[in-house]
Amino acid sequence: MAESRLSVLEEELTCSICLCLFSSPVTVPCGHNFCASCLQRFWAGVSENFSCPQCRATFMGRPQLQKNTVLCRVVQQLQGCTGTEEEKEEEEEVEVEEEGPVLCDTCLQAPAARTCLTCTASFCEEHLRPHQESRAFRDHQLCPPLRDLQQRKCPQHNKLFEFFCSQHGSCICSLCLLGHKLCNTSPLELAKANAEAALKKRLTELHNQNEKAARAMNTLRMNQGQAAETISKKKDMILSKFSEIKALIEEREIQILKAVADEENRVLSKFEYIYGILGSKKNEIQSLSAQIEMALTEDDDLLFLKRATALQRTSIKDAFVPVVEIDQNLIHSSYQSAVILKDTVKLSVTPSEEKNVEGVTPGRTKAPPGAPRNKNVKKPPGPQHTHKEKIPQQTQATLPGEADTKEKKKPAKAAPAMGTPAAAAAVQVKELLDSFLKKSREELLQYAANITLDYNTAHNKVILSDKNTKMSVSDTHMKYNQLPQRFTDCYQVLGFQSFKRGIHYWEVEMQQNNFCGIGICYGSMERHGPESRLGRNSRSWCIEWFNNKISSWHNDVEKCLPNTKATKIGVLLHCEAGFVIFSAVGEKHNLIYKYKTEFTEALYPAFWLFSSGTVLTLCQLKE
């Protein structure tokens, strides 16, 4: 493992020109490193357009090169890990010797002209003559002057390296061939030629890769420009649409304010007219008073009686101030128009999101008696009617997400400028829910809806009376017609009205506050088997009284609630905001439980009775 790591590090610290470890490494502006001497030779004879040998990046002038001292220390540490002290000393000696020219091994003074690989010695021009003139030296191999010929010999056999083993990556002598007979060996000249060809091929591949990278960069820049242009156009379109929306809202604002201003002008004009009449009446009274005072100063009895008789006959009626009434319907409808527009915009800009039902504790409990647990049942079709209670005009004017006047006086907290749209929507829904929890019963009655019971959904033992507003359990079957929407296993019945939008409030009175359930459900809820029980599936939400215990039920999960002695329960449903509130109606409007989720279907009021003796009555809140 250590050797492989050193090998990888050695590759990273290798000059791409000489393929050896860095010697006095320098860094070019593009970030690549080379030996100082190798780079000097590469740029020899170049006066302009200097280029990097590795990435071919060009520079206008000759870069100012500085030695990379950090890289030098890393190379020295690597050499310290891979070599011995003797090798370090030999390398230092070689570096010292490399400072001067190669000298003749005979005279040790004149610079060597050639080196004989056979004699393993270097000779100057004078001492090279025997090799050039004598036939005895005709087979000797001459080459340019070389330093330290001992390094070209095999340390084991003291013979010149003549072959190269590609498998071991090392030069060997003729005697070493016996130990490398299974390896792929070749003469040094052929190995050099093959290595040069391989490097040239590698250089061509690198050049092609560089061109591909350049083309990819150009394509990326082009795509970036196109994306920026597309986004810029979309931003302009969005700004245009929002300008249109603002213009429409401003136009609506002008219309509403104009209607209110016209009513204001009408009322004020009427006040001014009445004020003028009263002023005339006042002047008439003052004039008559002045005449009477003048008559009282008359001394002539006959003239006084004549004037007094005339003044007594003059009558002035008492000032009457007519009642000037503001058109409250106009003012209220104008205000409600603004409220509806605000809530519509709020709901439009609030993205819908999946919300988990709040206030549910994991865990299952056994259902109380009266709900059989048969799993092999089929899902019945949805409700067979689509009748809905006609929403009162006042309720229609407050859809969706209506809040009372007191609430509107308080400016709504703005959603955080930063953050996800889902978080902003959650904050808005929470604020809306909190505002409804603070409302009194009188304030909730503006959303009142009269609920009646659907005869076609009632269990065969559920008795409906008082114009389908009262329910109880019979000891015998009522022989109702068998319908797919009728409950068959649980003593349950649904409301005739369904709600898919808006805010609705109804109240249920319990004769005995035990063994019953009050809730809401989708029309697609099961009508047969254990899953048809209210709260025992994902399509219904309820609170349930069983003995002296109160529980909330949804998706067959129960949560025990604090006990309450209330006999009248109020249910508030907000379809758009996605919450339903159950509260105790009495001297104090106390919260029993609330659910918050996202409703995807029309919702029906739902009721469950356990046995005879339990009676539920729907309160009629409107005439």
C-alpha cells in the first residue's frame, strides 16, 4: 500500500518534458510545473507567443518564472523516502560534476569529444585518434560525451546496458537476459523508438482531448448565454403579467372606493340640505321673536291688540330632523368585495402542499363494541346524490377564507421575504387558524349552515325524525331500501349537504354525552366492514365519546382528549385553509380538538351512534 502511494506521488511530481522527478521546478501562469532547465530548452529560440508544453496555453510575453520552493521540498522528501544515503551522496556528486564539461579520461584536462561505450571512457580529439584510425577500435561504439559511464553498466555483471525490459521498466545487460527470459525485452535503440512513438501518440491524444475540452467549454458558454436569455425573457413576461395584475387590482380599488365615495357624497349632500332647511326655520323663529318683542313695546292699546292678534295667529312648526341613513348594504358589500379579493389573491399565491394531520399520536387501539372487524369487504361507490345546501348570501359574500371585521382591522403578518413558498403558506394557514380559534360563538354564527340528515345513508337501525334533524338507534330494523351508499355495519348517517369550498359552521346537541361520534368525511368513505367506522380510515375525521372518555380518531389512530361536560358541540369547517375545529358550546367557547390537513374531496357531516338511548340533534341556527 505504501509503495503504491509513493508511486502515485512520484507520478504527480514528474516533469512532463523529461519524465523525471522535478529538478528546480518552476510554475507557469497556467498552473503547470516543469524543470527550470527543461522549460528553458523548450522555449529556446522563441521570441513571442510562449506556450505551455502541457496544455498549450499561450502567453504574450515571456513569463517571469520563480522557483516553486514548496514543490522542491516535496520532491526532496520523496527522494528521501525512496533512496538511501549513498544514493543521495552520489546524486550530490553528479550535480557537482554536471556543473562543468565532460573531461577526457586520458588527459583529464581537455573536454571530451566522444565517449566510447565499449571502453567506457571519454576521449578528447587528441586521444580519440586511435579509435578513428586503428582497425582494432573499429567495432567500438562511439557517442556524444556522457557523464558517469558507470551508471550505464549493470551493477551486478559490470556490463553495459544493451536491452530494456518493458515488464520491469528497467535496462538490463546481456547476462541479465537469463533472468528476464519470460519478459518482453528489446534492444535499447528499439525500446527508445517505441517509447518515442508511444509518447508522440499520447501527445496527440492529449491534444485531441484539449480540443474537445475547448469545444465543450464553448458549447457550455453558448448554452449559458441561451439560458440567461430565456430566463431574462421569462422575467420580463412575469413582470408584465404582475403589472397587469396590479393594474386590475388598482382598477378594482378605484371602483370600490368610487362606490363608497358616491354614497358619502349622497349622505353629506342630504345632511347639507337638511342643515339649510333648519337654518331657514331658525331665521323664521328669530324673526317672529323679534316681532313679538317689538309688539310688547307698543303703548297704544288698540294697535297692540291688533298686532298681538296677528302674531298669535302666526304658527311655526317645530324643527324636525329626518333620519339620514347610510346604505349599510352598499358599504358592507364594498368591504366584503375587498375582503374576497384579498383572500382570493392570498389563496392563489399560496401553493398547495401535502400536510400531515396535526395532533395525532401514533398507535392503534381496539374499537369499542358496535363496530365489527370484517376485512374482506368491497369498497362501495360514492354518494348517489350531489345535492348541496344553498349557501346563504352572506356566506357566499365571505368566500373564501373570510374573517370578521375585528380581524381585518389587524394587518396580517406578512410572510417571510426569504424562505420557501411552502413555509410561507404554512405560516398563513396557522395565522388563519389561530384567528378562528379566538372567535366567539356569535362571530362564528355568520358562517352558520343548517344541516339535515341523508335518509339514504342511514343504517337500518338509525331512526331519523324532526324533519331529518334528529337521530337515534332503534332496537329493530327499519327495513330501509338497500342502497350502495347506506351504512351496513355501523350505526352511522351522513349529512345531506356537502361542502367543497367556503367556511361552514354547525352545532350538534347530545342528549347523553357518551357512546356517540361527531365528525366529517369524504363521500368516498367505505360503507361496509370495519373501515366504514367513522375515524377508522383515512377519509374521515371525528371526535368520539365512549363512556367517560373523549378521543379523536383519524386513519384508525386514537388520541385521548381532556374530558368536557358540554352537551352541545360546534363544528367549524374551512375547506380552502384545510382545517376543522370541534369546540364545546356553552358559557365559554372551549376548543376540544382541531385537525389540519389538505382536503381533496367534498366533505359531509358524519355522525355515529352506539346503541339505543343515544340521541343526537342538529341545531337549526338560521330561520
